[in-house]
Amino acid sequence: NKKKDLAGKTIVITTGGTREPLDPVRFIGNRSSGKMGYAMAAAARDRGAMVRLISTVDLPESAGMEVTRVQTAAEMLGAVKNSVKGADALIMAAAVADFKPSKVASEKIKKASASLDLKLEPTTDILGEVKGKFVRIGFAAETSELIDNAERKLDAKNLDIIVANDVTAPGCGFGSDTNKVTLIFRDGHMEDLPLMSKREVADAILDRAVPIFAPMARV
Ligand code: PMT
């Protein structure tokens, strides 16, 4: 892709799975490798955008991007709030924890009794919290009722596009180098993309996002 159709645009991208600490050595996490968001970031960079990547992981493909490292959902929220100032788009490829331990033990939790009850509390929804006049793209990783669940998130999070991936399908979702997604747009139309590399998925998403940028241009 040789197009520089994102020249002059600033795009904030999140990637990786957040880690919510339980004690100094343990956390609650998920299987996100960060590959999808890094592919989004590389595609946007190569198309001329200024990329602000907020990531829980370090991957090699990071030249020409501004990378902010975070661990928890709360840190990611703070970094997103800072980064969206003056941005043209927010693309949330990260798998953000929905719950975090209510208390973080200051010492390593000891193996004491037969069972251990963990109390969790909800994290803040980043897309729900961060408002502003920029293109909003979310991802949804689902194990059932892919389209219904993704449509609900598109509405609830006020998105322009949601990228729905059925993470139970082979070669899809967490950790793989490929992905197979359905794009659902704000006006309700949908597009099924074939299985392809995460970089190709990223370029396909940007192809659909570019026309949304123009009417939303900042004044
Ligand atoms: O990193 P990889 O191994 O390459 O895997 C890629 C991926 C499967 C993680 C990615 O393609 C993906 O689907 N990311 C979204 C994961 C997900 O299930 O998100 P969600 O359904 O919990 O949330 C929906 C949207 O809201 C997402 O854009 C998410 O970033 C955002 N969100 C979620 C929780 C929260 N507290 N704040 C948010 O903004």
C-alpha cells in the first residue's frame, strides 16, 4: 500500500491486553498479544499518519510511532485521555480488562487455605469515558452471537465502525498472525472480510475509515 491518504492525520491506537495486579507478582490478564494493534499502527504510519500507540507490550514494529507503555486499564485510560487531544481518530484494538481486583495486596499472597476468594470491581470503559470529535473505531472479540454482541457495543460505545472477530474460528483473534473479521458500520451496514494477515485487515479497516475522516475534519 503506497497511498499516503492519512498524511496530516493523528491517530491514537491501543493494543495488547491490560494486566490488573493482584499482588507484587501476579496479575489478571488475557491472551491479547498486541499484534492486531501493532499492525493497525504500522499500516496507519505507512499511510502517512502521526501514530500515537498505547500498548501493554513491546513488539519490534514500532519505528516512526510514539509508543506509550501502560499495564492496567486505568493507566490505558489516562494515556488515551492525554493522547486524543487534537487527534483525528481513536482505534481501540486493546483487550481491556472489564474487572480488576478490588484490593492489591502489598505482599505476595500466601498459599494458606484450600480456596481463595477474589473480589473484583469494574474498570472504567475507556470508549465510554473518552468523548471528542474524532473517528471512533472499536474491536469486539466474541465467542458467540458475534454480530449481535458487536452491534450492541457499536451503539453503547458510540462507534463509527466496530471490527467483530469470532475468536473461536481457526486463525482468528488472539495471538495469530491472521484474522477474519466482519466490519459493522454506524449506519448498520456490514462487510465480511476473508481470512488475511493482520496487516491486510488493518489496511482494509483504514480504507473504510478514510472516507469518514473528511466530513469530520477538525475546525
Ligand atoms: O492482540 P492480538 O493477539 O493480535 O489479538 C487481537 C484482539 C483479538 C485482542 C483484537 O482483535 C480485539 O478483538 N480486541 C478487542 C477485544 C475485546 O474483546 O474487546 P471488548 O469486547 O471487551 O471491548 C469492546 C471495545 O471496547 C474494544 O475496542 C475495547 O478496546 C474497548 N474497551 C473495552 C473495555 C474497557 N474497559 N474499555 C474499552 O474501551
